[in-house]
Amino acid sequence: MKISIEFNSFKLAQVFTISRGSRTQADVLTVIISRGKYHGMGECVPYARYGETMESVSQQINALPAEFDRTILLQLLPAGAARNAIDCALWDLEAKETGISAWKIAGLNKPKAVETAYTLSLDTPEKMNSQAAKNSFRPLLKTKLGGGEADIDRIRAVRAGALSSRIIVDANEGWTPELYEKLAPILLNLGVEMVEQPFPSGEDEALLDLNRVLPVCADESCHDRASLKNLMGKYDMVNIKLDKTGGLTEALELKQAALNMGFDVMVGCMVGSSLAMAPAILVGQEVSVVDLDGPLLLSEDRKHKLFYDAEGVHPARPELWG
């Protein structure tokens, strides 16, 4: 088994901004695992918020032994971007070697197209109104927020631009408990259905004492199954991202464990290409919220792209993944 690494950049359709900064391109790490005449591919996005860089992830991958499988991989690498790219490449490799689709190997039902949120970049209320109007045909909009009472004006502007769309918001750890208590009733009146990660992950004990009138989803606070025990009583939903779980293998286990514990499930993504979204579509079947819009934010993508239409994002074709 041979592992090779590529560094790829995909230009964004426009500047993408969250509370922690802006970017104009998606930088991803691609893993290719070859065995005989077959090869499998996986993609990850090293994330500085979790202490990851292209270099650190590459070092983790290059230190792997010559032979292992998905089960052994869970012990070889921690949850994170490096394990995600390797795990997804192994799924793809097995699908190509056996001629059996990844969903069948995983024992899942045949995947269908799933409705996906479309993310509006953090900006001034006026510009966010313009973004919302441009995308008002989309059934679900996810709005990035930055903290402070200006978020009220942002959501009012988004709602005015997209009167029929459902709205969820992502605070990216930028709120305080006091701000939640002030914003939540207003956002509810504007039709907002949920907020992702309002407080920093190390400071979310405050959620235990809040009346969560606006449902709260754990993002930065939820990585893998080991995270769940600390989320009980704080969160209503968990956001599963393969770059956090360390791949499809753990993501499927996390999904089932979360549902068994009574959490609603969201399946999200980093800003990446169709290759990164393809395995996540398998996790995104029959969950409360899917946010796999990465390719929609790009001006360029992989040669073999995912297909998006009014039904949402469709399962990958074999030439892309799985």
C-alpha cells in the first residue's frame, strides 16, 4: 500500500468571512492510497482552530506504517484532519477494489439527494441582505454571525432578502450568555431555527443554566463519540464534520451514538471540494440539518464534481469517490 499527498487550492467564488477571519481560497490536502492497479482518494482541511497545519497533518500521515486498515487507523491517529483523509481514501480504495459501493460496504441504505444549507459570509447588514436576496431561491440559509448586537441587524437584513428561506445561524464561539439571552427571542421572531456554537467550547458550561429557547448545536465542542458525554444538558444538536471525527468510520458511529442519546444531528463541512463532501453525504442521510455546500462556495472544483439541484446535493458518482 502506497500513500501519497498532494496540496491543492481552489479559488472561492467570493471572499468568505467568519468571526475568526477571511479567506479567498480553499487550501486542502489530498491523500491518494494505491494498491496494485487501484487507488483511493480522500481530502481534508487542516484547521488552525484545532492546532492543525498542512505540515503537521502531513507529518502524521507520513509517520504511518506500511500496512493498516480502517479499524487499526482509529488507534494510529487521533480524530482530526489527517485521519479523515486517510480513512476516506481507504473507503474509496475498498470500493474500487471490490466493485461494491461504499454505502453498501458500510451496511447503509442507498443514499439519496439531501437538501443542503447555503452559507452566507459574515459582512455588513447591507451586503448580507444582498447575499440573501441573491440566494433567496434556496430553501435553507446558514448565516455567519460575528457577535454583538449588530447580529440583530444582520439577521433582519437576511430575512428581508430571503422571506421564504429557512434560516440557521453560526456564531463561531462569538457570543456570551448575556448576548444569547438578548438575541435568542429576537432571532426566533425572525424565523431563525438554531444557532451553532454560541460560546467558546471551553466555556459552554453556561448553557446548563440557560433557557435554550433557541436550539443550540455543538460544533467546536463536538469531535467524536468521546465528546458526547460532556454535551448532555448543554446542546440540542451536534454538528458532525469528517475533519473533526477523523473520517467516515467514526462519523457513522458518532451519528448513531448521538441519536441514541437524544441529540438531533447536523452534518457539516469545512470549505472544501466535492471530494470532501462525497463521503459526508452518506452520514447526511435522514438527519435534521445538512450543510454540505463547500463546492457551491468555490469558483473551481474537482474534475468530477458533485451534482447540486433543487433536490439538494446528490450522492457521488464512482469516478469521484466511493
